[in-house]
Amino acid sequence: MNEEAIKQQLRAFAAVRDWEQFHSPKNLAMALSVEVAELLEHFQWMTEAQSRAPEAETLAAIRDEVADVQIYLLRLADQLGIDIACAVQAKIVRNDQKYPADRVRGRALKYTAYAAADQPPADAPVMHSERTDRQRSTDSPDHEHDDGSTRGQ
């Protein structure tokens, strides 16, 4: 079943129960959060190895929670007119730019940490070739300092 067919089925499910009145984006986002928490609950005390091969009964419960998460996510996207496939494709492109494979391979940090890792520490001496235009302009004889003075005068 494709995404649009599932959305139509979910719309009909809500309509015959008169639940559309409760399916505002705010309420759907909150319900989605609750379902994600219920999904997490199944993994709470598992080891990494156990999480990769849950027992059959646990896997069935996880499958139900994954379905609940997907249902609320689809309803939320439907209410806001978001095409999930397009949104995912656009996000993959942005992530590819934020996390270039040659810089992040084998490391799991937020993208801002990679940029910070490429910068010298704040207390490191600045080599002349590394100085920014702003640093050079504040060194110029005609630059006005915070006290209103200039060095060249």
C-alpha cells in the first residue's frame, strides 16, 4: 500500500469516528511523541545486542508501536500538507552537505562539532595568514576602537 492510500484510509478511519476535531497538528505531534516514548520503552533496559534481536513477543509489540508512530506521523504530515517523501529527500540532501563522508566517517557528532573541530582553539595564537578581514581591519591605523580612539592618530 502506498503512502497516499494509507493517508486516505486514515482520513476515513478518523472521519467515521468524528475524530478529525481532535487531529490538530498540535495534538497529533503530542500523540506522536507519546507513541515514540512507548516504542522506546521496549528498548529501555536492553543491551545493544538484545536490541538487534528482540524476542518474538517483544518484536511484535515493537512492530505495533512502529505502526502507531507511522500512523501519527502520516496524520500530522497530512494535516500540514507535507509530502513525506519530498521532505525526506530534501533532508537527505541537506544532511549530505552538513555531514560530508570524508569528514565524518566513523564519528557520530552533531554537524556543528565538526566545524568546531576544524577551527583552532580560541586561545590559540593567530598566524598572520589565518587572520580574518575583520581582524585585519581592527589592526588598521584608522580603525575606530570601542573608546572612540584610533591607533594612527
